[in-house]
Amino acid sequence: MRHEDIVGEAHEEIVGEELVGDGEFGDEMYSGDDYAGDDYAGDDYAGDDYAGDDYAGDDYAGEQLVGAEEIGALRRRRRMFRRRPMRRRPSPKSQAIRAHKLRSAKLVVQRPYSKGRVQSIGFQSLQVPPHQSVDIPNKPQVLFRGTRLIVGSAIAPFFTIDDIKVGRSSQFVATGSQPAEAFKETSTGDNVSLDTCRPGMDIVLQVTNTSDTAQDFRAALFGDAIE
């Protein structure tokens, strides 16, 4: 077979109707109705949907986005801005008067709490009459929350703890006396959890001497102090 025949047949197969003809660039795929016809250049993409009323019609260029409502609101805002009065700069005299007042003014500075530690306060009442109840107050000078009450074991058998109050609030969950021996120094761990007492408030122990003779009462309340 001659060279010209071979080249001719190859040309027809590669560049002929199979690749450049109707199969690839014809009506079926690239230059037919599917890609250049009604689907992509017709009504769907260049017709009423994308260039018609939806995207260039009343919806996007009409009254909804640039309509009377938006234009009217913009004009109203402009009129309000024009009516706003201009603030005058204070005169040097008024500035000097204001600076003098600030120099002589008293400022209240709130200092945050800087430390917390375990401290104690004492309760003492001497010569409590027999079978009598007494209130023993104490006033912490810092924020204080009691966590452990200690009564000396030597006097604990002669007393009962009738109540513990922080301010006016009782710290017992029910009325009734408790033996002071429950708060002896030999007990381990915290035995109370009182409300926080602020400066100016009282912590009051109410105790009763259950013996037949006068007794001295002494106790210590340990807790967290914040200042």
C-alpha cells in the first residue's frame, strides 16, 4: 500500500466524522441542541429564568431591592442626619472649671480581696449561772465563714450549745440543744459550715450551763477569713 493511502485512511479515522464529526462536535454533545441549544443558551440559562423577570426584572431591580421603601427610608435617614445639631466645643473657661472640680473631687476606689487564710475568733462568758442560758456575741472585722467550733474538753460536760447565729439567721437545721462535747478539741475535721459573716454582723453562740454551779465558758471558732 502506498504511503499516501495509509496517511489518507488515518486522517479520515482520526480527524473524520468519528472525532470531529457529529459524534463529538455534532448534534449529540458539543455543538448540538444539548450544549448550544435550548438547554444552555436557550430559555433556561439566557432566557426568562436568568435574564428575564427573575434576575433582571422586578424582583432584583424592581421595587423589592431598590423600590420605594428603601429609597424612602434612605431619604428619611438623610433628613434626620441633617437635623442633628452640632456639638459645640467647650470653651477654655468651662474646661478650666471642670478640671478644678475633678482635682478637688473625692474618688471611691473599690479594692479587691487580696488574701484568704484560716483564722479563728473566740467566745467567752465567765461565771455563767447554773441552769441559765447566755448569748455570747462576737463581731468579725473581715469576711469570715466558720467551719469548726471547738469547746474545751474540761468544760464541755457542763454546757450545751443551744444555737449558733450569723446575723439573725440560725445555723441549726432544727430547734434543740446539742451537747458541747460534740465540739470538743479532740474531734477531727470540720464540724460546722456557717454562712459568711460580713463586717458589722455578729456571730452569736447561745449556751446553757447544765451544772449546779457557775461555770466559765470558752470556745473558739475557726474558719476562712478573706481580706
